[in-house]
Amino acid sequence: MEKVVKKLSESDIESLMSDWFVRDGDTFTFIPEHKKMLDWEDKRTTDDYSSYLISKDTTVVDLVRRAHFLARNVVSAMTKTKVSIKLSKKSGSFTNGISITIATDYFSLEYLEPLEKADIFLGLVVHELCHINYTNFTYLNSLPSEFKNNKIIGAIFNILEDERIERHVGTEFPGFVRFLERTKRFYFDNYFEELRKKYEEELKRIEGDDAPKKEEKVETVLGSMINLILKIIRYPKDLEISSFDVFGEYLVDIKNILTPYPSNTEDTYAAACSIYEVIKELVPEVSELKEKKLSEIGLEELVTLLKPISSDEYEPIKCDKITALDEGDITGSFKVDGRTTTIIETDDKGTYLESLHRVRKLIPAVSKILIYSDKDYKLATKSTRNGYLDQNKLVDAYQGVDNVYQQFSEVKSKQVAVCILIDESGSMGSYGSRVARDCAVLLNEAIQKVPSIQLFIYGHTADEISIGITNIHVYKDLRTKNRFSLGRVSYRTENRDGDAILKAAKLVREQTNRKCLMFILSDGAPSANDYRGVEAIKDTANKVKSVERMNFDVIQIAINNSYDPSLMFKNYVKLVDMNRLPNDLGKLVKKTINKNR
């Protein structure tokens, strides 16, 4: 029998239209008063919280890398459980309780600023970690099959559970709430705008000649009711009074069910079942149908309608339904080799030319050092008894002296290679990475004036995509010659210096057997997962020695050095003033290359 709906008073409707849970801001998140931030937020110059962690000029590829790295920091902060982060090309983000899969489709949206995208990404990570922390997956797996078959209960449960778990963030991790705000604003604003357009189209259809059949109205009523529940509980922005005229009495019952709000997964499921009992009476025929048929009535369109929020928002999705991004999708062309990956970088002409402008005046001085070192010369042996007559000894020759000749021999310098290895760790920071990029551009331009020198330029970072893996960024070698790729040099994540130095040397040896001069541009602070402090310094020093046995001379150019360079390197220059670099570097280059004569 159809439920008789009582008309609510204006005060009742006003009460229903207010935020049921008294949350903060225009995205309706929850932070207890004593957990709110200090006044530093009022002084912010941007709404993007990632601006404190990521440069606004970051490229899309580097943005995803950096966001992925920051996401691992969020994991470390929110849970002691080992959680892997996978990336999805699709729009759905979800978790199976062990790993989380995060959507990346919005990174291609041009109307979003880069830092907005990073905020959204981190908000999704926070949300899925909340499921791992606060959703009882054991309980859900033990539920009878009716729950899995009844997608309406599943839709309601996910709405309620999402709100419940996010309330924990405000209490336990209030700093991460701001990422949730950005995520909710992006998804819900877009979703309800699309929904409004669909409803307008549906209204025109209903009022037209092709009016829907009765069973189609069941879909529309259920869809409208669930979307209103979604809006009230998750994002009660721009509520329309007409919805409360239609559904007001049901909403009174629902509000009573949710007061107080469920405190665990079990109570949330019970509340979802109770709400289902309320809304299934909206259409008389529904209450008379068997449960199995109920799960089939109009639900395919309903789930499709609701899906834009997120794939797991309404229906559990197995991991094998999502194809996670290969690492190549976010790093470009790369090759995995044991504990290292090699990544071929693309050009960034604008940034390269900015560096070139800053160091252009120093190029001739550095180039002169290298030209001298690579120059062939003749050696003259004087006062010999045969050879070429020494014009300075003509008088002696006239007097019959026999040692008035000189002999010449040509000394050719041994052809050399130069390898530049750039520390791209987070500790380098914006300033350090800029200095390193400038220095690399300086060496690159100077060496190009000495075509006989083979040039190899690599960068390195670690734990960027996978813990324990060192990434070697290939800027230039005999196989890759992108003219302006050094514009991509940046600070990224960690640095496992020993592995990087050894891997770079091996890459060089794959392409040449020449004596090689290796410049290490770094701050001298090896630091990565399970690779820090004294042990990391020792490992770096040992691998430098191993590389030197491979016919390399290693010179560190220390930028804002954190450690005594002599702990790891025999040869080093402390870069205090870029203008002094040619002179300081020249002394070391002459000393090392002259060994090759």
C-alpha cells in the first residue's frame, strides 16, 4: 500500500534543508573546533594546498610523479599497514583493503590548474586510506548474498560509509581534510551539474509525446531519491525546496535513522537497510516484488546515472576490472633493470634557455679547459746528432759541433668521455636543482665545443614510483641526444647515490670504453628507503671506488653540501659561487685528465 505523505511545515523543511551534521565550509567536511588550523591559512595566497609541496610550473608527467610520491607520504602518515598505490586510466578510485587504485583521468583536463589536480589526487588517496583504516571489510565479506544482489542498499551504504570514514580525518588527520575538500568540490560540483542537465532533458521527455512507461518512472523516482540522499549526506549545496515538497516525509524518517550518525561499518549497514525500507515504498508495486526482482528493476540505468562520482561509490569493484597504469604511462619511455630504471627524458626548451642565459658568459672559460685537455701537441728533443737542424744553433754548426739537431715526436691526448650525473632528490630543493641544472647546461654547452669528447648526462632519484628502485633519467648519451632535455632537471624524491653512480657508469660502459671523467652534481646527502646516514655514506664511497676501477675519474661538484665531500669522494669542488666554478673546476680537470697523457 502506498505511503501517505504528509505536507511539511516551512520550519520542518527549513530544518531538513540545513546541514544535518553541522560541517565546515562549502564542501561540508568535518573538523572539531580544537583541531582547526592556526591563522596561517588566512594568509595563504593560493587555494591549492599542494603549492607548498609542488612547483606550479611542474609538467604533467612530473606532476603525477610528485603527487604519487606525496601520496606515499600520506600513506605513511595515516597507516602503519603496507599499502601499494596503483594508478588507473579510468575514472574510478577504489580499494580492496590491501591496495588502493587512484583515478588519473582528470590530469588531462585543461581547465584544471596543475596544483588542483595534485590536490584532487591526494584527496582520493586520503579517502581510500580511510576505507582501509575504518571500513570493516571482514564484516562486509561475511554479509549474505542479498547485500551483493541489492544494489540499492549497496548505493545507500556506500554514501553513508563514505561520510562516516571521512569524519575520522577531521578528528585524527585534520591537515588532510583540505585535500578532501578539493576532491569533493571537483567531483560533486561536476556530478550534480551533469545530473541537473539530465533531469531537464528527462522533464522535457516526460512532458512530450513520448511519455515514459510506469516502470520507467520507478527508475526516475528511485534515482531522484538516492541522489537527494547523496546530496544531503555528502554535499548539501544548492538544495531545491521542490525536492523536499516531494520527499520531505521520507527525509524526516531518514534523518531520524541517522541520528546519531552510525559509528562503525556494522551500524552503517544497518542504517542503509533501514533507509531502504523507507524508500522502497515510494512505488507500491516495488514492495510486492521479490528481492531478486527488485535488484533488477531499473538498476542498470540507476547505477550508470550514479557512476560519475566514483566506481566504488555505489558498487564494489574487483581489482581485476581496472587496468592499472604501467609505469611507462607516467614516466615516458623507460626500462626496468633490477634495482634501477632508466627513463628517457624529453625536451623543455624554455627552461633550458633560461639556464643558458644565466651561465652563457662562463662557457668560454670552461670550454678552454676542455680544449686544452683534449689538444694534441708536438714534443721537441733538442741537441741531438741527427734530425732537423736547430736554427738557433747555426753558429755551433759552423764551428763543427755535431749535436745541433732536434727531433720531434707527436703526442696525442687519449680520447676521453665525460659523464655528468645530477642529484634530483627532494633535498636539493628548488634552488639546488636550479643550480644543478645551470651547472649541467654550462658543462653541456662547453663540451659541445670539443666534438671529440663523448658526453653522457644522467639524473637520478629513488623510491619515486616503487620503493627500493633507483630511477636514472637519461638526458643525453650516444643513444639519446635530445637538445634541450636538461630543462627537465628538477628535484623529485629520494636519492640512493651509490646505486645511481654505479648504474650511470655501467650505462657509459655499454656505449664506450674510453677513459671517463664523471662529474657528480649533488648536495652529498644520500637518503632513501633503508638507505640513510653513515651506512649510506659508506655505500656511496665504496661504489665510487668501484667506478674508479672501471677507468673513471670521479669529481663531485658539491652544491650546498650536507656532508663532508671527502667522506665519499677523493676529488671534489665546493660550489659556493658559480663565477668561480671555471677556475676551481679547471684545476681538477687538468689534474685528472693529464693522467691520460
